Amino acid sequence: MSFTLRLIHRITGLIGSLLVILMAVTGLLLNHRSLIGYNVETKMKLQQFIFNLHTGTVGSVSILWLTDLGAICMLVLSMTGIWMWFKRRR
């Protein structure tokens, strides 16, 4: 049981952290739009792509399930982490 729980914790941690990194990077780029050419017509497509990625769409395809997956990973990480911590304390 302990090995399985640690494996679940490790896998969800990896997936969740990659999704959090994606959201953090796109959020930072949107907050500091001068880094990606704000108001420069040729770079507006890049800004639009980053905005769409951050809000959960790529083209006409919704990827909100990806942000939901990130949230589920964070929940699983929290629960398994707390479980392992309490188990170790006993």
C-alpha cells in the first residue's frame, strides 16, 4: 500500500507540477506583455496564443479538461501527502 501511494503521489506530482508551470509561465507573460511585444502588430498572434493557452483554448478546441486535470492532481497530491505524513508520524 505504501509503495502504491508513493507512486500515485509521484506521478500526480509530476503531471500537476508541469501544468502549474505552464499556467505560471503564461500568466507571467500576460502580466508582462512588453516581453512578448505588446501593441506590436506582428507579435499579437503570439500574445493571442498565450492568452488562449492560459484561458483553456487552443484554436477552437477547449482544453479546460487540462486545467481540471491540474486541479485534480493538486487534490490527489494534497491528500496522499497528508496521508503519508500522518502514517510516518505514527
